[in-house]
Amino acid sequence: MAETRKAGRYIVPVAVAGVAAATIGLVPALAASGDPDLPEITAQQLIEKIAASDTQTLSGTFRISTDLGLPLEGLASGLTSGLGGGAGGSGGSGTADPSQKLTELISGSHTLRVAADGPERQKLTLLDGSDEYSLIHNGDDVWAYDSKSKEVFHEKAPADAGPKDAPKAELPGTPKQLADEVLKAAGDTTSITVDGTAKVAGRDAYQLVIKPKQAGSTVESVKIAVDAANGTPLKFTLASVEGGKPVVDAGFTKVDFSKPAASDFTFKAPEGAKVTEGGAEKAAGEKDGPFDGPLPEGLEEAFGGFGPGAGAGKGDVNVIGEGWTAIAKIDTGAPAPKTDEAPKEIQGLLGSFGDKVTGKFGSGTVFKTKIVNALLTDDGKVYVGAVTKDALVNAANAGK
């Protein structure tokens, strides 16, 4: 998440980072039943297959649906009204800027077309009825085009880019990217098994199931359908203990691993289109988009669920616990803002997903989603993690 905006610009599937089996709590399991009928494989062997995959070329269509249990559309509308502007308003980069457009993927259902030809050429197209939004990386150029607004975003890759500035190697929101993050974070607190087989986008696949061993996590399971032939994740499903629709359900409906045509990655700005140069904005000192740069450290720790805690000073982060039930504690050093002082559009939205709670720590509000919950105490402390409301309250009580 630290470079989400860049990840949205530079897109291509590559091998999963190696996962050392010795550091993962594997539960022995075999895929011996289901349709299609595939050779037996252990969970460790399947993870190794993912890590060894080296898919450099593909084209296809995938669908991603997200249900965080939040009134996100209303929240966005309320924030826009309360703050006096939208993404394309004053101070923004325009509707074609990837850092703004790709935020649409955090809610609802979306269909995307993808194409990739190695680390130098990738394309992603977000379909929205008759409108399309395309993001193209071709060599040194990154283009984005919004057919609805007729706006174009262009940026040059840094000429002296070192390894840390190299084009990011993930298709944002794809099963591959999502699987990488989960597998990198898996540890002794995790159960990993193989649970049968499936057909995904016409391909034979194994079903990898990842579950927390700890009580108190909001995550029920993560399921990853893995291509039996080349180890590429084809489908990713994240389920909450609350049940209902999956929190994230992303999977290919069509996929072809042959090399796409070179013409798929060419782009010329339509005549009359407004072109925004990303590099020019930075040179002029404009602020980057909402996803350029790291999340607040506490949120990064909470979403990852792992890593050492920082100090206990104001603004620093302490990580309580480990694994799936890790909680980040942040002391803001200031009392929490009063909800009744917020704009009316915001008050209703905050009330719709905030619960007032009390305990030894005092009082506060738990803001809840189906996965990540956060407790904001009235004295300005924040507890956040992929844990239940009770776990947050217990952590705050223990903190006193």
C-alpha cells in the first residue's frame, strides 16, 4: 500500500515472491476430489507452484466485487459535499488520474480487461457501461484515458529510476496481487490447506484455503484458485466472519496466456482531449493524489497484521498481539473530534457505521467494516485492526 498510486500505473503479473514453507503454519491436505480431476498436491507444493510461476504475458477479462459493509457511495458523496469539491475539482488532477479513478475499485462490482507483455507493456481497461477508462504502460510512457470526460493523463517513467522506482509489477486488484499480499503475511497463526479443484475461466485450478487459527479475527477465510498448469492465481475470495457476500471476490472470466498484439499497448490522445502531464504537476509543487505515498503507519501495520511496533510517543504506533489479530495503537495526542460538530452530511454517515462503546479506558466510538474495525477513544487514542469490536475494546481496556 505504500506505493499504491505507482502500482496503479505500472501493471504486469510476475512471479509471486518466494514463500518459505518453514515460516508458514501448513496444515497437510490433498486435493483429491472435485471437478476437474487433478493430481494430488499438498498445500506446501501448491504454494511453491505459485512462487515459481513466471507469467509474463496474458490477456483477458476479470471481475472484481467489493463489499466492505460501508455506505461508500454515500460517504464519498457526503465528503465531497462537506469538503466542497470532487476529484476533478479545484486542486485535483482530473478524472483521468489513476490515483483518483482506481479508487472506484474499493466498492461495488467492476469488469476489467487486462493485457500484459512483460515488464514494459501493460494495459488495464475499466468498463462502466458504455464508458471506458484505460491505463496503459508502454516503455517510458504511462497513459490514462477517460472516455466519459475525454481527459488524458500522461506521465514519463523516471529516466534514472533505480530498483525502488522500477515499474511496479502487479495488476491492481487482480487475484495475483491479492494472493501475493496474503501469502507474504502468512505465519504460524495461519492454517493453509488445499480444498478440492475448480474450473475458472475455462482453466483447471486447485483451491487453496487460508484461515486464521486465532479467535477474534474478522477474517473467516481466503480462497485462492490457482492455475494447475502454470501456478497463476485465477480467483481470490476474502470472506468475513459476518457472512453474507464476500468482502472481495476477484476472478478471471476469460484468460489467455499467449502474447498480446503490440498494437494493444499503443495510445494517441484523441483530438481535442484535455491532456494533464503528471510530471508537470509535481514540478509545480501540486500535491499528489490520495494514494500516492504510504498510508498512515498505524493503518499500514493494521492492514498487514504483522511487524514490530513503534514507540509509545504521540503519533507513534504500538502493535498489540500478532498475526490476524494484531491491533495497531496510535496516540494522536489530541481529543477526538466531536461528531455533532461535523457537517450534517457527515454526521449521518458516521452514525451509520459507528458504535458508541465504554470500558475501563473511558468512552469512544468503534467504526466498523466487515474486515477492518477501528476504535477512536474520546481522549484521542486509535486502535485499529482486522479484529472484532470486542477485541478492540479489550485492547483499549488493557492499555489503561
